[in-house]
Amino acid sequence: MNQTERLDRLPLRNDLRGLHPYGAPQLDVPILLNVNENTHGVPDDAREAILKAVDNVLVGLNRYPDREFTELRRALAAYLGHGLAAENIWAANGSNEVLQQILQAFGGPGRRALGFPPTYSMYPLLANGTGTEYVTGRRTEDFGLSAASAAEQVRELAPNIVFLCSPNNPTGTALKAEVVEEVYEAGEASQAIIIVDEAYAEFAHDGTPSAMALLPGRERLVVSRTMSKAFALAGARLGYLAAAPEIADALRLVRLPYHLSAITQATAVAALRNSDSLLANVENIKIQRDRIVAGLSAFGLKPAPSDSNFVFFGGMEDPHAIWQGLLEAGVLIRDVGIPGHLRVTAGTETETSAFLDRLAVLLGR
Ligand code: PMP
């Protein structure tokens, strides 16, 4: 009996029937460049600080943690700057959970969320899980999204929630500030919550504006971030958002009590205190990212401009053969299901060289 048949025997919700769980393959391969992790390990000094912080809370682990995670919210506000205070911050177990809570509070049956594919593949799944209708907007042929087009589609579709992913996963490209501004205005009629998912913001080219700067006076704007990428803490599960304090109040209505464990809170606070050390590899990752873009162009392939820690590229005759050929050499990259394209995470210098060298062989360059 396969998984679908087994599920069919259960009284599962009708709208979950036939669905497949999200998840990139977790293969045992030496070079993992498939899920946009930071491939640099946690530096020793940060590791020691986290160990100490976790040790400090262990004795009180018989008690529930601070439900308001106040110290963590203060530390996140200080990290973000932009005049933000603890009351503007909310956090959860990964930005996936933050997004889920937004859908629980502002989506749901009879409500509609809008995304612009190709974009982060969890948006439709989170919508579905919360009974929210998911509608898709259009991009240009080269996956761009102009302010005028995005705003027009928001007016047309009257969503309750809009997902703008910047830099966008899987294409890697950041949105101009005017896209957020015009989408926000266009969302006035349907009172849409505008989410700018900035999971990869720290990797953007210098001068790329963050939507954080647009928060003052925009109470329906939410900017989400994560410690999974630049901070190299994907395993710790800590995502967060900045928004008007009322947004955090709304999420208090749907969050599970004590959703952030004392261990998670201690880990994240210690990590933020050691942010210089944890973020030290961001510049190197950006160099590797730019090296991948240049290398792929030199091979005659078509990489999209990237402000993130990964590169989306087309121009291959047989992407699956390339994906397979790389895997056979121990390099796992991602087929994101967009015909003719693949996505690769910028790893360490050695990992990036292994990817480019093997790709050159596969392309006969
Ligand atoms: N947003 C985007 C665009 C992502 O790519 C990811 C992770 N792949 C997430 C959110 C969620 O990350 P996390 O839950 O680890 O914070």
C-alpha cells in the first residue's frame, strides 16, 4: 500500500486528500547545495556562547518558558535597527511558522492569499493548511515583477494576504521598494496584509533597500526574516517578523502557548549577541554567489541576477542530466520544478569550486 492509499483509509480533510508533504530530498551526499542553508558551520565562539546560554536555562526547564520571549524580541529589534522596538517584533519556530500564524490570523475559510510564482513553494501549502484560498499572480517571461503589474493584480484579485518574497526564492532577485509601496496602496481596498518575506535579505547587494524602512505608517505591512540562512542556524528554528504592534497582538490569538522553548530563546539570544561572528561568512557567501553567476554565464548558461545565497539558472538542454551528473559527483543541487531551470546554493569556496568544476565537465567546457 502506498502513502496515498494509506491516507485514503483515514477520515482526512477533503482538501488535504491527494496532497504531498513539502520537503526537498535529504540525501547523504558530501556537498549539499539544495536547500539554501548556510553551509559554514557555527563558529566556535558562537557555539560556546550558545552552549553556556542553554546550560543556564536547563535548571529551570521544569517551568514553562517566557511566553512573551521579551529578551529575544528586544535583541531582534536591536539587530534590525530601523527604529524598531520589542513591541514591533514577533517570532516563532522558523519563519514558516511565522507565516503560518499570519495565515491563521488573517486568512482562513472564505479568505484569499495571493502569491507570484515562481516563488516560495510553502505559500500555497500554508494557505491550504489554514483553509485559505491561494491565487497566483503573473510575472514577466524573465520572472520579473513590476510595481504597476503587481498593484494591478492586487486590485483585480482583492486578496486578504499578499506574499512578496524579496529576494525571491527560487529566482534570487530582490524587489524594488516601489513594488512594496504600490502593492500596499493597492491592497487598501481589500485591507490586505502585505507580507514581504526577506528570508535572504542579509545576502542582498549593497544598497538593496529592505522593506523594514517602509514600516512606519503602514500597519498592514509585515516583514519576515529568519535566522536559518545568514545566521547559519537552520537547525535552531527561529524566524521572526517586524510590523506594527497590533500585528503581534493578532498573532498572540493564534500562537500555541509557550511556542518558543526556553532552549530556542536562549539559543537565539546568544546567537544575536554573537551576530558578528555568525554573520562573518555572509560576505564570503556573496563572493561565491557572484562567482557562480559569472561562472555559469561563462559556460553560456543563463543565471538570474541574485541578491540571495543561491543562483537560479536556465539555458541547459537537459537539466535533469546535469542534476544527476552533479549528484553522481556528490554535489546535490535543486530541481525546483521549473522547466529548463535548476537552483544551486552558494556554499564554501571549496564546495562552489566542486560544483563549477563538475558542471564544466558535464557541459563539456
Ligand atoms: N521564506 C523563504 C523564502 C524560504 O526560502 C524559507 C526556507 N527555505 C523560509 C521562508 C522558511 O525558513 P525557516 O522556516 O527556516 O525560517
